[in-house]
Amino acid sequence: MARLIRLLIVDDEERFVETLSKRLAARGFYVEGANSGPDAISLIGSRPFDVVLLDLRMPGMDGLQTLREIKIAAPLVQVVMLSGNASINAAVEGMRLGASDYLLKPADIEEVVAKVEEAFEKKRLKEKELSGHNEP
């Protein structure tokens, strides 16, 4: 049985978060948005999410700092980094820190959907491993 994917979009560009949230909600995702790292950490501490789309470049707490905090607060949450061309090295560093994948901005909506679904599947498999159920 398919489960609703709970998605958090974190980006300092409010309009980007708003637009992407609407587009992904229309495709059946449960979506919330945050415009800073501290806001994202607060949301993750207050309710469950499966996948986080996280911008690398944000003022104050950047994406890598936010990723570190997310992995402490909710280790199973899968993080997909959003990166502009200039921050490929930071995206690679994000993968080293536990991000499941990254997307280059601007990303095609179908590519975003595919990455979110892949990240959700990784989380689901990790949850099964931890619960001792290894069947598909």
C-alpha cells in the first residue's frame, strides 16, 4: 500500500518554496515549507517528515549546517540537496554528510518528483531494516 510522502522544502526564496510546494502538493505529496535552517529544524522536531528538499545556499545557517542538524534530529529523514551550478562541491560535501541525492537548480518538476520518490524508498527500506523486516 502506498504511503503519503511527507515532504519539507527548505529554501530562503519564499516564492520558490511556495511555487514548488503547490506543484508537488498537486501531485499528491504532503508538503510544508521553511525559509531558513532554524525553521526547518524546528518543523522536523515537531512532526515527522520523510524527505527534505534543502537549498545549499541560505543566509545564516546554510544548507550543510542544516543537513547536519537534520541528521541529528531525525537520522532516517532523507535529504535531497538543491544546488546552483556554483555549489557542486557543496552538494558533494552534502552527500558525504548523509544527503541521499542532489538536484541542480532549476530542476525539472518530473526530476524533482523522481528524486523525492527515490529518497522516500530509501527511507522506507531503512525503516524496514531497523524493524527487522527484510521482505520487499
